Amino acid sequence: MKKIALALVIASVALIAPAAQGASSHALIQGSGSSWAANAINQWVADVANQGLRVVFTANGAAQGRKDYANRSNDFAVSDIPFRGKDPTTGQADTPLGRSFAYLPIAAGGTAFPYHVEVGGKLVRNVRLSGETIAKIFTSKITNWNDPQITKDNNGHALPSIPIIPVVHSEGAGVTNQFTTYLAKQFPAIWASCNGGLAKETEYFPLNCGRSSGNQKAQAGSDGVMNFIKSAGANGSIGMEEYSYPLLANFPAAKVLNKAGYYTLPTQYNVAVALTKAIINNDPSSPTYLTQKLDYVYTNADRRTYPLSSYVYAIIPTAADDSRMTTAKRQTIADFLYYSICQGQAEIGPVGYSSLPVNLVQAGFQQIAKLKTADAGVDLTKRDVRTCHNPTFIPGKPNQNYLAKIAPQPPACDKLGAGPCAAGAGAFNANPGTAKPGATNPGTGPAAPGATPTAGSPGTGKAPTTGDPTLGDGTVDGSDATAAGNVVATTLPADAGSGPPAALTVLVIALLALALLVPAGVGRWLVGRRGGTP
């Protein structure tokens, strides 16, 4: 009897603690690369640590991350662009050196332009800039904040005479590549004048661009750029950075003029709208499968779009004979990336990124599955898009990009020739259902001198008329299917993933009963054997 009771106790403990059984199947993994994506990745790293996954990520720049990957110095890389053979400007080699690889998008976001302009000791927080103005600022053709072109962008409201300090990345950075790709496509003559006559993108911003004015500064990494802009002696500075950095630092970013004639911020909604026009390589046999082309994003005519929107990618090893990899490492990569592109997407919108649409999440699952193809010991069970709780797709409507569908319209005061709006207008960035669309962010500070303090017409959050070619309807079907990457989506039933199945509920109740009753019964039996009292 004693042996039976002891066996029941052991069985009950084993049943109620299954999570510990798989602990030995994971190992520490190390990644490096994009500082543009670092705030999102670090959030996910902290989250999965509670699940026993150990992940270290070093934000040393996309170019270095790819080099680390090629040299087998990391287990995965994060980059805003794929391997290109060589940098089109510097000629530096950019190959995986024979190491197997696969790309999968992990987040979307907008390249923002945080700035530091003080008037009377207070930050100006509602500056607007056109793409042409930004191009001329970073090529030193506009060198003062009172320039007539900046005044025109702000509807005649002039800023004081303050020298402009362009702040760029000193390392090979994905954000530099995204920005210079935009310049090369939209303002080739202006950009070529700064880039040795070449209208080509590069990860290495030309340090001689602006040297004549003596004002250009180069800083290492996204934190370095943002810390310089925030510093007390940086009045007049402007940088290029993922929106998360100024947002988390409570620093302003310039609203950028889009093709519809509205100045917008890179909120998760505006980025989602813009990227409905991204062209994704849809050929699984292509070495650049799932990578992006953004030409139509820059020219998206939807008034809610943010022009400099893009995706960022993880690069993972897929060969069975990769000398750096083990089953335990592959398992950690698989579980970490599953969390990142699934549940982790719900966290990144309010901190300055935008979530992946369902087709790219499912394509990401297919890329992660290559880890199991390389190593049969990797467990990929329970991978279900219905558990993601991703704000871009909702149950029953998997082909609709929900963020793009409900994106608030820009306020009327952000239209070219109107405003400018008061600080905070058009800045709504909370997740759906957490605040009223059209609300402004608190603590946004004073308006620009002479600016009309009008909030304008805040977005209503209502969907535009379906199929309107001017506004866009945010769906991932019809004409948008090719642009968004037409990976077949799984239908989400209305209640799918909304709770545990009945069988699991019964099992949980039974296990709880065992946990409570078996120890008590054993205690009474032992007391009876000893002739004592409880």
C-alpha cells in the first residue's frame, strides 16, 4: 500500500509539472544585426526568458550581423536587406560564404526622422517635412531650419535661424539602406550629388556628404544616434531612425508628406496601410524568397500611408551539416521565432513597430519548418496561426489586414496647404480596442511658434469604402494580393483559438483534483499506520 501511495504522489507531481520535461531540449542562442529592430527583439528576448529560452542579441548593425552570420559567429542574424553579393556603393563583399540561409520577416516599421529644435528652451513637436526637403537636408542643400522650403512645408510658419545638424549612422546600417533606397528611387539627382554621382542605395552613409557645412555627425547604432539628438548641445539636429527610438525617448519625429498630400507619422496603422503595396518575392525556390520591393510603398496614394515603411528579416541556418548548430540550438531558434512572429506581434505596435500580416506569418512558419527538415529532432508541433492574437488579422477574416482596414484618417490640418496641426494630432498608435482612434498621445509638448493650435479632424477609425483606389481598403486580396505577397491563408473560424478545448479543460480539472486529494490521502494513511492523530 505504501508503494502504491508513493507512486500516486510521484505520478501526480509529474502530471502537474509537464513544462519542466522539455527544459533540456533548449540551448543558448546568439544573434546579431539590425539596431533598427532591436527594441522589438529585446522585448521578445525578455518575454521568452520566462519560458526558459535563453537568447542574446547584439545590435551591431545589419551589415555586421550578416558578416557575423557568414563567418559563423552567430546562430541567427537580423537584417533589413538580404545578402547582395557586394555593396553597390562601397564594393565590399556581402555573401553568406557558403552557409545555408533562409529569410523570414519578423516585424514592420517606419524609418522616422527624430529632431531636436528648441525655441525658448522648449522642444518644437509638430514640424512637417516633404521627402524632397529631407533629401536636401541630408545632402546639405538645406542647412538652416528657417529655410524657405521648410517654412513652406509648415504652411508659412517659419522656424528660427538654427543651423541643421544631420546625424547619420557610422556603421553599415539597414536604416541607412532603407533611407538611401528611398532617396535613389524618389530623388535620384539630389542623392547622386552626395553619393559620388551614383543614384544607388548603400548601408554606409557618405561621410563627406555635408562636410562643407561642417555640421554632419556620425554616431554608432540607433542608440548612439538617438542619444546624440537628445543631448543638450544638439539643438538643430535631425537623424534617421526607426520610429521606436524617438517614441520611447518621448522625442518628436517629423511628419513626412505622402503622395496623397498629407503629412503623416509612422504609426503602426500608417505603416500597415503603406505596406499593402509592398511587393514580396513569392517564389519559394528563389534565394531571396520573402524579401521586399518598396517602390509602390513610396508612391502609395492612400492618405493614411507613411512613405518610408518596410520589413525587417531574420536570417536562419537551414543545412543539416551546419557545424555551429545543434538540435537544442535549432529548437530554441524555432521556439523564439515562433513567439516573435506570432504572440510577440501584439506587443510591438505601441512601441513603434507594426505587425506582420497573416500571409507573412504563415510564410514564416514555412521557413521555420526548414529547421526540422535539417534536423528531425526539432519539435514543431502546436504551430497554429489561430493562437497568434496578431492585431493585423482577426477571426473569420484572415485575408483582411485589420490594422490597415481601421487605420484612422489623417486630420485635415495635416493636409498640404493647411495647418500645421497642434502637437500630438495624427499620432494615435495604441493597439486596436485600447483607446479611441483619433486620440492624441499625452505629453506631446508645445506647438511650433506661430503654428495654429488646431487639432483638426482626428481620424474616426472607420474603414474607407471597400475598393476605393484612392483610400485603399487594406485587404490582402484582389489587386493587393500580389503587392502583399499572396501566400495562401488559413481560414480562421469566428471562435477559433478563443479558449482551451473541452478535453483539455477536463484534464486540467482532473490534475488539480489529484494534486489536492492524493497528498491529503497519503497523509491520513501515514497517520493511521503510526496510530497518531492528524
